[in-house]
Amino acid sequence: MAQIKTPNRALASLFALILAVVFLSTGCIRSMVRVTSTPGDARVTINYNERGRTPIEVPILWYWYYKIRVEKEGYEPVEVDERFYAPPWAWPPFDIFFDALPIPIKNTYKRHYVLKPKQGD
């Protein structure tokens, strides 16, 4: 009768440790949008949430449309719907490989808005 060998506990523990290190040390794809304006120090609202003043970097949590409003006293506000497309490394099935890399991948979209002075009423 053939004898079934049980796995070596030390080898199994080492394998589990390696898997844990691999999964815990993975990076991720981080997408940001950098908003600048002329003139500077304008208030930035994204999807109706005030995020700060220009220049500012804000995380992009999904690749889709964002409503961006940039305003400053004395200037006409700018409100646009911006679409952020996923970069190739975020497309399935490539995203699984790139997300598992041990270094973070940073992707920054840049948007610049020019505010026009308000006209006299």
C-alpha cells in the first residue's frame, strides 16, 4: 500500500509567510487630479464637495464623470463635467497584475481653469 506523505509543517509555514508578505506588500494604482487656476487660490468643489483651493490634488476614486467647479470672488465661476478615462494599466485583466506590484503606480490628471473677471452689472 502506498504511503501518503503529509506536508512538512515548516515548508507550509514558510509558504504561508511568503504569500502573506506578497499580499501585504502590494502597491496599488492611485489616480489623482491636479487642479490649477488663473488666478490662483480659487475654491475647488468636486461633485458638490468643497475640496480646497488651487493648486490642489484630489484622489480619483473611479473613472467616470466629475462635476468640477472653480470659483473666486470677483470672477465668473467655471463649472464643467470632466471625464477621467482609465489608463491602460487599470483595464481588466491588466489591472490585476499592476495592482499586485509591490510599488504604487501614481497617475495624475492635470486640469487648468482660467477664470474671467466679472462684468459690471
